[in-house]
Amino acid sequence: MAKTRISISLEQEQAERIRQHAERAGMDVSAYLVHAATRQMAETEAIEDQFSGLDALIAEAEAEAAALPSEPDVKAEELTEQERRDVEAALNLVYGEDRSPARPGHAA
């Protein structure tokens, strides 16, 4: 099989780290990079295969949701007390009871 040359540009520090890792692995830089890229591609493909069924379900659910008619606007005053409590509980699940706009683990 004919080989193809690919040229890459990187910082000197990155190049030196790659050379060192390749040397420790007993490979030349070219073989090391091909090995690393091939391994990454295999990992990505395995993950995509593992989640393809779930991705299809999500896409199907999103398409079904997009086809649903929009809900009419309802004012809070039109809700029963139980409906208001249900809405409040649902919002607390999504935003937390303090209603902080920041996501968990992220700064506001």
C-alpha cells in the first residue's frame, strides 16, 4: 500500500514531548503519531457505536417533540393551587430550590 505524507505544525515544546514519548515507546515519531491517532479513532468509533442507539432514540424523541402542537400560554392565575405546586416542584428539580441561574459546578 502506498504511503501518504501529512505535514503538521506544532509548538516546539509539543514536538519535543512527542519525540520523548516516541523514544520511550521504542518508535519513531511518525509511527508513534500514527499509533496514537489510530488508537484515538478506534476509541471514538467504539464510543459512537456504543451510543448510536441512544442517539437515534434522542433524535426520534426530538422529532416527535418538534411535531407536537405548542401549548397555549397559561397565566399563573389560571392554574389551580395543585398545578402551581406541581410547576414549582418541577422548576425546583431543574433549577434547584434557590433558583440560581448557574449550573452545578460552574461559576455564576
